[in-house]
Amino acid sequence: MQRPSFTSFAALLALVISLANAFNQTGYAQGGPQTVGRAFTYQGRLDHNGAPANGAYDFEFALFDSGTGGNQLGATVALNGVNVVNGVFTVQLDFGNPFWQQQTYLEVRVRQSGGGSFTTLTPRQLLTAAPVASSLPGVYVDQASQFVGIGRSTRIVGREVFGINADFGADDVNYGGMYVNTVAARGLPFYGYATGGGFRAWTTYNSNPNNEVNPDLNNGAWELYTASATTSRPLLQVRPSSVAQPISANGLVKAGAFVNCSSSAPSISRSFVNIVPPSPAAPPAVTVTWSSTLDACVIDFGFDIDNRYYAATANAANPRVVVCAYASPTSLYCKRFRLDGTRENGPISVLIY
């Protein structure tokens, strides 16, 4: 018995891309994310021996980068037992990765259900711009291996799940990457970390760390937070001129002062305070006064230094000794001595750890 001919099918194929099934909502009522599907609807017409086909047919669909020859893109989609009514059939095609960034052609193969070889229909069908509208140019998605790439399709390391490639050339000084933008000028764009479904830490750029009425939004601070923090304040704060930690944290110098410890006119040549205040505010300033009762200069750092370490030295060409003690929870009183035990005026340096 002579096999039926499907050559007339090629001239009658019609491609209809349906966006109704291209977008799916996952748990939107619970505030979940919206995901973009990769499947699209393909509708075609099949003639059998010059008449509209009816019955069950097996189909194979494959994508190519050329109308003839070329390279196949992705895997072949096989659909068996497709019901054809009066020559019309409709199928859902999902090739996994979206190849819509390039010129894409669809090849169709068909046979009657029940066995036999497939007939490849010609010509291949050029996919129109409709599926391109539902994709993201330059974005590579591999659902099976859970990898998303922008500008590249391979991992750098095996466990990478998201990667960006920005090829500006070896001598180009432009930055490559991405930005997180908020609508509000004082918004807090952040990058979060979670493991096992639990929040762990996040970083943000805080454009107004001092909680000012009219802040300089370009003079903010990078901040690091963790879920174990006892307050809502950051564990690390990087300002344009300092790197700060909370008062109770270890690792960084909290404050320092270069002081002229003089009984007549004590003064501060320069100083700094690198702490994250308990509430959004600028770090306190260091002040110095003279105490006649203590016969010493009193250096107030403006925050609780009761449980912190400190070190004090004399700035002199000849050996000198500096002795300090706590004057209050926020201050030290310090005296400068010669080696014979005589107190003297002069510059000293004090660091709080």
C-alpha cells in the first residue's frame, strides 16, 4: 500500500503564537513571584492525500538557526497521538531554553499514529516576532540545571546559578554589571542572603545614615546586617571617610584623638569616632577639658567606652609616659609625665578599641 503524502502540508502550515499561555502566576495571592513561561501554542493545518486530515498523528518539532541545513537548537519535542480535526491541530511547544534572541526556524515531521517513518515537511517555518516579545534578549535560562545567564550560557563554577558577562574589552574602563534602582530617592536597595529558606544577612546602601532632614544622598554608607543582630542597626557601616562597627563589636579602632593635654588651654588637633550609633545619627565628636581636681585633661569620646580597650602614648622627641583612667562611662582623664615623675603639658595620642 502506498504511504500517504504530506508534501502539501508545508504550504498550508500556519503559525499562531498565543500569549495567553506564555505567562503564568505562581501564588500571586500570597505575594509570590510572577514567572514567565517558555511554552507557546503552535497551530497548523495538515492535508492528507489532498484533503483535510482527520485522526491521530505523531509529530516531531525541532528548532534550527537556518531555513535549510544549519544547527539544531535544543532538543526535539515529540508529541504522539495528536488529534487532527478537519486538518487543524493545536499543540503546546516548550523547547526548554528560549532561543528567540536569534533567527529561529521550526522543522515539523509527521506520521500517522501507529508506527512507520516520519516525513519531514518543507520548508521550515520562520518563527515570527510574537514569541520574541515574551522573551528577554540576551538572557539564557536552563531550567533543568537551574542556571540563568545574562550575556553567557555557561557557568564559571559548577554551583553558579546566576551570572552576568559584560565584555567591554581589555582596555575599556567602563563598569560591567547591574544596578538595583529604587523609585524613591531615599529607598534602600539591598542584596539579601538566605539558606535553607531562612533569612541570614543582607547589605544595603543607606543614603541617609544620619537621619538628616536634608541629607546628601550621594554621601551615604554601605551597611551589613545579619539576622542574629540584636538591634536593627548594621553590624558594619562603610562611610566615605570611615569604616564603623557597633560599640560592642571587636576588630576595628572605635575612636582616636591627638590632644594637646595642657592645663592652660587643652585642645584637639584631630580626632575621629568610627562607631555605628544606636540610632541613625552622625557619630559623636571628641571633646577635651581640663580638670583642676584631677590635674589632668579629660577626653570625652561621646560614647560608652567603659568596656573597651584603650592605648595612650606621648608625642615627644624624648621618652615620656602617659597614664589614663576612666573619668566617666564616656571619658578618660590622662596625664603626661617625664621619666622623673614630673607631670607636664604636651601632646598625647589616645586610641579606643
